[in-house]
Amino acid sequence: MREEKLVYLDGLKGLGCVCVFLTHFVFAFYYGMYQYEEASCHLPGNLDIAIGKSPLNLLFNGNTAVRLFLILSGYLLCRNYFLHRDRKRLLRSAAGRYLRLMPVVLAVNLCVYVCMRLGLYQNGAAAALAGSEEWFAGFNAFPPSAAEMLKESLYGCFLFGTNDYNGVVWTLQMLFLGAYLDYGLALLVSRMRFRWILYGGLAVLLLRTDFLGIFLGYVLCDFMHTEWTWKDRLLSSPPVNRVLFVVGLYFMSYPSAGFGYEGTIWGILPFVYVNYYHIFGVLCFVTAVTGLLPLQRFFAWKGFRYLGRISYSLYLIHFPVTATLGTWFLLTCHERLGYNLACLLNLILISGVTVALSELSVRFVEPLGKKGERLIGRIFGKR
């Protein structure tokens, strides 16, 4: 059962990554679903706005998807440690973290640099056509520099959140530095009786930062692996988990735009706390999934597991593909096919290319980091 949890949580992680991909597609080509402006709508009867104000916005709610990705990462980072209390394994994982993350970032940014040199980024023209200039037009609109690209790839995105060449790598600062916060807590305080007071203080300190998600994922993992009779009884109750599931979906689907949600099912909630709504919703949702077998079976479907396997590469690759191949296809075909049919075919095209490139990355690029990690493991073993 414990091993099965990794399977369905990885499937859920893959779905979160797909939601990020759909977010960027919607923002680029159907910005009206987010902005609620008729000038940016393309579907009949301004259906874009109706979809954006419905629970369907969860499919392209990037803020929620990123929080899901970070919370699941925090949950899974130290899970084996809570199961086995193997300090050496945790230290090896911490030592190899950079080498696991960096090779794919560097490979993708090298491709981005080449595409920029060749003038393949046509997001400015596509944004003018789609009505998404406010968001889509500014990406990669500067003369590329090999030195700056290497700085971003080798340390900038990990230490400072630099994301000039690939807009999605801003989250790697949390996935890298936030991981060491989790590793440190697991090693130093996870056996302390009063650690929950420390966790509460840290949560307050991180409240206004993007590190909150990966930290709370770790706290949730500690909570789920702490033997409390009341907790086990509560979370083994199907009605409780169903309530958590519904509450989680409600808060996860809270619109990210910051306006125009009046009169919707979220209208009673002030927008100023939007990030906390999404984080709270994800925590409720993940907790419910760990307690409901039908949801575990659903997210353990082999298609979702595959997405989980390629999720890291897919996350890094999808936006450059959208901003190059996706914009070229739309600009080339929209007059002959019509805007909406061109966008449908465009979505199919860039999805297929992104998955194919992600599979190549998983096979040939990600193993480079794993080799470095194994080398570090041998060094730790000798010591």
C-alpha cells in the first residue's frame, strides 16, 4: 500500500504539470478565459468568459497547479525518510539534488538560445492576433546572450529564480532551496516532540513567500506518518475524506484573475487571499486522495503515471514549444482554418511534440543527473 501511494501521487503530479501546460496555452491563445475581456475572446458567444468563471477553470488554473506541484514535491522529498529513517539515503538525496535538476534546465535553455538566435520566437505577433499582448508578447523579446543563458541555467534559476530564457524555471528556486529546508527539518527536528510549534513559526515566516508550498508538503508528510490514534481514525473515515475532497476542489478552482468573479460560487471570498485559498485547497485535496481508494486507483492509471514520469522534463519543455512551434502554426494556419480550428490542431501538435521531446529528455538527459547522483552516492558510501 505504501508503494502504491507513490504511484498515485506521481500520477497526480503529472496531472498538475499538464494543468500548467494548459494554463500557458490558454493564456497565450484564449486570454479571455483569464482576463474576462470580450476583446480577447474567440469562442462563440464569449464562451471563453463563461468557462473562465466556472469550475472548469481548474484545468488551466496555473496558480493552483504550481502549488500542487510544490506541495507534492515537498511531500515526496522526505517520504522515504519518514518510512525508514535512513539518514544516509536522505543525505545522498540532498547532495545530488542539484545534479538531478540542472542538466534538463541547461539542455532546454541551450535550445531556447538557438531558437532565439534563429528568430523562431513569434509570440509577439501571435499575441497581437490572440489578444494576449498583456501576458504573452514580452517573453524572450531581447537579444540573446550565451553567457547570461549559462548563468541562468547553471545557478541563476536555482538561487535567484532567474527566468529570462525559460519563463517556467522560476519555480526551481523553490524546488532547490526549498528542498534543503525540508531535508534539514527532516534530519534535525523530525523526531522532536514539540516540532509542530516550530513548524507553525516557520509557516508564519514563509507566509508571504512561494516557499510555503514545498514546506507545507513536508509538514503534511510528517503529519501523515506520525502515529496518532485520533488522526488515523479521522482520516480513515470516507465521509471526512469526501468533504475534504469537495472543499479542496472548491478552493483549488478559485479564479486567479483577481476581478470579475463577483456573482460566482467564489464571490464571498476576498481575492487578497487567493494564494492561501489555492494552498489550502491543495492540502485538503491531497489529504483526501491519500484516504480514498477510488481516487487512488484513478490517479494510478498508467497514463497519469506516465505523465508523472516525464513531468519534470515536460514542465521545462512545454513553454518554449508553445512560444515557437505553437505560434508559427497559428500564424500560418489561422486564415485558412479559422482561429478555433487552428488552435485545436495547434494544441494537438504542440502536445505531441512536447511529450515526444520530454520522453527523449527522460531517456537521454535526465540520466546525466542520475549518474552524478550515483557518483555522490558512492562517495557517501565510502565515507
